[in-house]
Amino acid sequence: GINAEYGDPSTMPTNSYKFAATKRGFNKLGVPLKLSDIPTVDLVVVATVACTRQGARVGKGKGYGEVEYGILRELGVVTESTPVATIVHDVQVVSCDLLATKSLAIHDLPVDLISTPNETVIRTNTILPKPDAIYWELISDEMMNDIGALKQLQKSHGSCKSDVK
């Protein structure tokens, strides 16, 4: 989650490091944070199914990465200039013919940096805009249940999902 951290690593046994790097380990060992305590984020890393060298990207299709990025934007801990990176296999870097920028939606999050097994870092120099907020009209009930930060933000903005825009 976006609202937890590990705290002081010196308090964690070294044999727990590998477990801590897993989702289950993070959920067990992470220390919950208040949304207001989330520090400025220096780099955002997102899951990607396919991307172009120009920065266009599609995720796994559920929009969770975009929603989490939107939360960070609303909190003011990331900005348009915060780099967004992804790690993919070389075959996942596709041509613009296969992933046209005109097919992207307003909430789709482009990438600034791509890393593949054969190219350590590809700088996209993308001119594609990054989402600047949560697009509440796209939030599903499943997302509301899965992402606790959404519920917290919704409470601070209003009582109904449709009221928060």
C-alpha cells in the first residue's frame, strides 16, 4: 500500500529482508502511516503490460496503479515532474503502431523511464500528460474496498463517491 512504511530497518532481523520484500511481508511488517505523513515521493514505479519508447503505457487493465498515482497527486507528494518508471521484458516495449497514444485515456499514466534486460534505462522524454488527480467517476466499488486511502480521502471530501470530483 501507499500508506505504510517499514520504519527503522535496523530493527528488522536480516533473515526477514526477503520476506519483507514480498507483498505479504510488507502487509505484515509494514507500519501504517496517516495519509498526511506520507513523505514526498522521489520515484514512482508502475506495473506495465506494454509501453512505447515515447512513454505511452498500459497496465494490467484494472487501473490500480493510476488510482494510487492519483492519490499521491491529490496528497501533493508527487508532481508532474516526479519520474515514473517501469521494468519490463524487451518484447513489452512496442511500436507506436501497436500502442497509439490516441488510444490512451485521461487517467492512463505514461512512463519517463523504462528498464529492460537488454537496456538498463530508456529515457522516454515523454510529452504525454500525467493524471493530476483521482478520477472519482472511474473508481469501482472493488477499488474502494481494496484501497483504504480512497475511503480516507472520500471522507475528507464528502460522503458520496459521486460527490467527490
